[in-house]
Amino acid sequence: MDATVQAGPLRHFLQFRDLSHDEIKYVLKRALLIKDKFKRYQAHHTLHDRTLAMVFEKASTRTRVSFEAGMYQLGGSVIHLTTNDSQLGRSEPIEDTARVISRMVDLVMIRTFEQTRIERFASHSRVPVINGLTNEFHPCQILADILTFIEHRGDIQGKTIAWIGDANNMAYTWLQAAEIMGFTLHVSAPTGYKLDPARTGQPPASVLREFDDPLQACKGAHLVTTDVWTSMGYEDENEERRKAFADWCVDEEMMQMAQPDAIFMHCLPAHRGEEVSGAVIDGPQSVVWDEAENRLHLQKALMEFLLLGRLDDEIN
Ligand code: CP
Ligand code: NVA
């Protein structure tokens, strides 16, 4: 018998498109309500007595703190595991780990390497599994980024988002979001680091436009965003990436190509002087601290949704 009681069929959040447009709208709205209550010090214990296990196979600051604080604030508790302090580091199969952990907790968040690894975990889990970043996707971050955009500029539908730099886990997640949420993604990456057509397919120009020149990608954008040149797991390529990405630093010239009221985002951690200038990330158009904070509120809404479904009536 399952250790947990769920509101409906088992749902995972392994990539952005695991939620429908309608469900994303609900989670975003719910996150705003939860944030409002948090700011007014009102208790919101919808996950009382529930337990979240977090499995980190890569480093983290924001993801760990936001999930851990978020679960406690919802009235639940958290277990933190890493590869090195669990049997995962001694080659216990991920499937066996999933079978065991998911008999003891209500929800699992994993940060790992290949997407296939989290999929293998999820397919042997009795409880919802959330992607806290894989080599391929970072869906919680993009949900928080969209929440941040909405707070600062309103509806994201019909807007233009410029992605400058590596076609990494963030870029592919933005692309899924563009397809679902109805905005246009401009991508500019150096040769050798562009989006892989085998992964993207052939999205229409209303969804994706690629540019060799990062300045052209920024033209008319409502949001300019970037990420590290070297993602976790690719550190061996650091030196060659530094050379390849030298012209892909988001600076004031790029921001001037965007809409006059364009905002700047970065999932963090950032390297000033590499993918973004200090003047931009610390300047008036940057919303990176709101963006980081929104991981907390958004993920509380997501955890609630995966465990309890829609809570259309305010409770607690
Ligand atoms: N943006 C993000 O996921 O940050 P961490 O790596 O610190 O969790
Ligand atoms: N693309 C980065 C994001 C870090 C939050 C990485 O995967 O390391």
C-alpha cells in the first residue's frame, strides 16, 4: 500500500511541458497568492505532515534553500541527500533508490545529470518527482522567471524574450515555455554551442528565431536573459568556452537594442565580466533578486499542485 495519499493521479514535473498551459496559469496565480500571504506573515500550511526528499547530484544554493524553506513554510519537512552522503555514490541503482525513497516520503526533488536519470527515477517512484535541474532542462527556474516577468511587465504572451549565450538547459526550457505560453524566443549562441535541431524540431518563427549576432537577437526584446558560459558538468570545456563566448556578454549596448523598458534576468550564479557586465546585472533593468526569490513562492505552489491538485478555494 502507498505511504501517501494524493489528490489525483501521480504527476511528475520533469520538464516544462509536463504541465499544460492552463495548469501553468493556475500555478502562477497560486504562487502570487502564496507570496502575498508570505509577505504578510500569514501561515499557509497546506502540506502539513508531508515530507520532501531532495537529492542533489550537483551543487546548489537557490534550489536547495527555496525547496527546503518552502516545504517548511508549507508545514512539511525535508530530507537533504547528496550523491556523496547516500548510497547513490556507491553505485546503488537509481531505480532502487527511487523505490525506497518514494515509500518513505511524499515528494521528491532531484538535481542530476542526464534527463534519462531523472526519468528512470520517476518511472520507479510512487510519489511526484520534480526536476531541480538536469543537463537538459531547468523547468522550476523558468516557471519562476515567467512569474517574475508577469509581476514586472504583465502577461508574457506575445512578448519577445532574448536568450544570449549557451544553448543549455535553460535555453531548451525557455523554448518549451515559448511553445506553451505563446511568446517568441530569440536565441543567439556562438558556433558550436547553438540549439540542436534534432532536439528543437522546426518551431515556427512566432516561437523561435535564431541569430548569429547577439545584438540582433536583443532587438525589440521585452526581456534579455543569459546564463553561465559553462554549466555544471562541463567544467573541462571552461577554457575553450571562454574564448568562444567572448562576444556573448550581455552589456549596456545589448540592453539598448532591446525595448526601452526591457528587463534583464539571470538564473544565477552569475560571473560578472563574462556572460553579463556588472553594469547590467547590478543596474536598473535587472530583476535578478526578485527572480531568485520567486523560486520560493513558485515552487511552493508547484509542490502543492502536484500533491493536492487545484485548490480553487482559499484554505488555511
Ligand atoms: N538558479 C539556480 O538553480 O541556482 P542554484 O544552482 O544555486 O540552485
Ligand atoms: N546552466 C546552469 C544553470 C545553473 C543554475 C548549469 O546547469 O550549471
